[in-house]
Amino acid sequence: MSAFALLMARLILSAAFAVAALAKLADRAGSRQALVDFGTPRLLARPLAILLPFAELAVAAVLLPAASAWLGAVGALSLLSVFLLGIATNLALGRRPNCHCFGQLHSAPAGWPTLARNAVLAALAGLVVWRGHHNPGLSSIAWWVDLTTAQKVGLLAGFTGCSLLAAQCALLLQILKQQGRLLLRLGGLEARLAGGVSAPQPIATPSVGLSIGTRAPGFSLPGLSGEIATFETLAAAGKHLLLIFTNPHCGPCRTLLPEIARWQSEYASEVSIALVSEGTASDNSRKVSAYGVRQVLLQKQREVAERYQAWGTPSAVLVRPDGNIGSSLAQGADAIKSLVAQVLSGAAAPILAGSREPSAAGRNGDVKPAARPEHLKLGDPAPTLQLQDVHGKTVSLSQFRGREVLLLFWNPRCGYCQRMLDDLRAWDAIPPTGAPELVVITTGNVQDSLAMNLRSAVLLDPAQEASVSFGATGTPMAVLLDLNGQVASDVAAGAEAVFALAGRKHKQDTAPTESVIMDWARQGGG
């Protein structure tokens, strides 16, 4: 083993431990909670949260001088062995606590990649321990001094070249990912327009968490103001209950708070959302008050989370109106958003009041398509409405008679609308032959409407006059008008249902060409 290779191993280890230590010191509360999540007694977590980063700093410093490098490698191997044991034990028990290895620089549920990363570092430390007892390699400083000017220039040039190559590879990877997402989205759009939209899939059988259909564990917890809330009172509302397990010092939890506040505000009639958090009332109040999050319940440690087998944060589980578990455990912000989308519609669209009846299907979380209002029947003339477009011109719906029209009801502040915007632009740019003419009716202002970058007409409906007239009680929703200006469909709710309605009688016969893809990409697709 060359002396230079041993030096490189020491430098890598020193850098890793130094970054980890400084990041932990910058977020001691998060580090303390991570220790608790990994099974450390809460009484020991506070002193260990301080001692651990200083131990890592000591290891990083001792690894650099050749005289003390072997001792530093022994310390690094010891710490990494403890880390590996803790991660492996939690994985074996089916737990995935939030890894706070690098503080808020990188915090994610522990998994096999975490185990592999620590194993690689442990292998480097073991190499230095094995081969470096008598000769731990070059000095971290002296080796540079001993190089000639030409060698220094060559080394710097090589380092610069490798850095540029790595940057180019990273850029190429992002481009390939972008193209992949573009092609997948176009493929999915073709399938929708071809009428190949499948029914929403039920929430999957859990791989973690309590089994679907089992009785949800009860609890009694104080809120931020000291008021007591029980599981029975939360479940008594006769609607779905979503329990989200959070921590005030968890970075991904904080990024999810604006979405939680929006869900609580917009869908309160359909699903009750409660946060089961840790920490003090003041810690949690500071985090949630800025976003207006309500119904925050405080557990003493993690007693309620453990009853629901929620080992990390953020995670969430759905409880059905009958008090039984209705979903697998969703772990991480993206999984929680996906769970909420399934709960609300199954097609990434909100469930609307009256769209789910208290039938057997409703009790199991299935979603019925939104219906048109009772006073508006198939074949009825469309309401006579006059709205302004983005250029200030008054447009009457009667002007579109003689053309089949798809009225799309839109809200620029609706997250589900924004998620389908790229697909909508693609459909608008290359509509299938014979497709209905798109008319967007939005509650947004002129600036929001222009930002949609659509070729089709966008009409402003800030008072929601058109939405109420057609029975579109949410967004995104759509209704089809025939050539005579008569109602030709029920109100469709959600992106999948909207695109199915738009292309239900038509098929796109040609695959997208390279020019079509480039046109769509220029309009913001991807």
C-alpha cells in the first residue's frame, strides 16, 4: 500500500468527520432527537449530542499529522463501528429513523445506502489501522512541500480537470433525467388521450406500520394550549383522520408545514389532519405559527408514534371513519403528499363535499366522480355567462357554439392544478385531431393567467360565478359542452379525469416528434 494512498484515505476520513461534527454542532436539537430515534435513552441523548461532535472533531484533527494518524484511524473505526451497529439494529427491527449524520446538510431516513456509506468509511479507517501502524503515509502538509513546482502544477491541473469532469457528468445526468421525465410524461399523456386511463389504485398493502383494517390505537394528548384531545374525539367527526408524526427540529417536517396548513384549510370538510409532535409547546409553536397549522398534539416522548410503528419523521398514517387503519405508513414528505392525494381523490385531485357518500365504498376510502348539480342535466343549455379574458375583452360562452368545448375550472394556488400544468401545456400545444377546444376558467388574476403560457382562451372568474353555475366545487375540474352549447358530460374532478374527458372520443395517432418535444420543453415541460 503506497504512502500516498494512505494519506488520501486519512484526508477523506478527516473531511467526513469534520463536516459531520460541524453540522451536528449547528443543529444540536436535531442531533439529540436523532440519538433518541436510534434508541439512545433520552437521559443520555443530551450529553451525547454534545460529546459526539467533539469526538468527531478530535478524530478529524488527529488523522491529519502522520505522527498521530494511526490513533485517529483507531478512533474513526471505533465510532464508525458504533454507527454501523446502530443503523443495522434499527433496520433489522424494521425502523428507519431520520439519519442526522450530517446535520441539516443531509438528513434522511436511515436505510441501506446509509449503512453502505458508513461501511465504506469504516473500510478506509480499517485500512489505515492495518497498514499504517508503522507508516501511516505521507504527512498531510510535508508531502506538498516536497513536491517540485512542475509536480504541484500538474497536481493542481489534474484536480481542476477532475472537478470539471465531475461537474460535466453531473450536468449530463440532470439532462438525461430531464429528458426521461419528459418522455415519460408524454407517454402518459398519450395514454390518457387514447382513453387508457385506469381506475385509481387502492392504497398499497403496508410494508411498514400497522396492518390495514386493524383497530387504530387510542391516545390522549395535550395541544399547544394545554387542551386535551383524544383519539375518540378526533375520530368522532365521521371522516378520515390523517395522523402526521413530526418533530420541530426535523428539516423535512418544516418544509411540509405549508402544505399541511393548506390541506387543513382547504379540505377540512373531507379529512381531519392532526400533527402528533415531540418537544415542548414553545418549540412547536414557533414552527407552526408562521404557517397557521392547527391541531398540533404533543406526546411526551414517542409513545404514540411507537404505537403506530412510526419510527421516523415525517411520517403519516390514515385512519378510516370506522376507526381502523386505512393506509400503510407513509415515510417522508413525498410519500405523505402521495398519500394525501390518494385520500382526497385517488387521481391527485381533491375530494369535494358531496362526492363521497357514507356508503360501503365511502367508508373504505373509495372516491366517486364528482357529479353535476341537480339543476343542470345532460343536454341542458350551458349557463349564459360573460367573463373577461386576459386582454380585458368580454367573452360570452355562447360565442363557442358550433365547437365542442372543454371548460376547465382552475385555481393557480391549487397544488393539484400546478402539478398538471405541464401536461396541460403539452395538450394545448399539440391537441389531438378532433379534440374539443380548451377554455380555461380561472379564479386567478391576469398575471397568473398569462403565466400559464397557454394558446387557448383563459377567462377570469374571480367571483367563481361560472364554477357555481356548472357545479364545479373545486379545482381542477372540467365539463364538456357539445356543438350546440349543451352540457355533454358530468363534471370531471382531477387531472386524470379531466384528460380522460378531453380525449375520451379521440386518439392521438402519431408519436411526438423531436420538434414537438422541443416545443413543449420550451413551454416549460419537464
